Amino acid sequence: MTDKINILCFEDLAEHQQMLREIFADRANIKFFDDWDIDDPARVREITQFKPKFAIVDLLCAKTEDKPGYRVIRKIQETFQLPVVAWSVLFNDSPDGIRAQSRVEGMGVKPVHKVPGIKPSPDRFLEAAGF
């Protein structure tokens, strides 16, 4: 058995956090943040000490319907130089969904479409992150 990898995750819905815990149960340790506060020095230290191999970022805050994930992705790339996977319900076939996907791809990030109630394979995230 290989060692578990550390994954950083910005996701505000408890049921989606639980879904990720379940699919990565024997493959990863996940540190979740349910807010998108990545500028706080204490948070930066906490992330640095955790030593994540990559990050999963939901673009959309379910509580406010804002899209703080784009800012968090840039900050993760600048501060931690980590591969990032964007996991979002925004990625669909609508014009807005196509724009959201193109935007993250333009940032060098792989998109993974979040379909509520359907558990994605952990390999989708690992492959998108380059593992």
C-alpha cells in the first residue's frame, strides 16, 4: 500500500466534503476549508504545514452564489505552486458553463464537472492534477 497523499480542498457544502472523504478514504488525507479565506497568514501557515500535493477548489460559494474559487486558484498557484483541480457545477454545456471551463483552463487548471449526488472517481481528480 502506498502512502496517502495530502489534498487541500476549498468546498463549502458538507455533503460534498463527505463525498470527497468517501472517494479518497484510503488514498488521501484531505484538509477542508468551507470558506475561501486564503489571505490570512495563519491559514497560509496551516496549508504550508499540511504539505498538500494538489488542491481541489469549488468555484461557487453555495451560500452566497459568489464565485470566489477563481481568486483562490490564483492565490494557490502564486503562493504554493500547487496543481489545482476546479470542481464545480458551473461546468456544463450552457454558454456560461463553457466560459467557466475555458476560464479555468486558461489559468492552467483542469475542470471536473460536479454533478450533485453522483460520486466521481478519485482517479478523475488525480489524473487532472497530474498524478
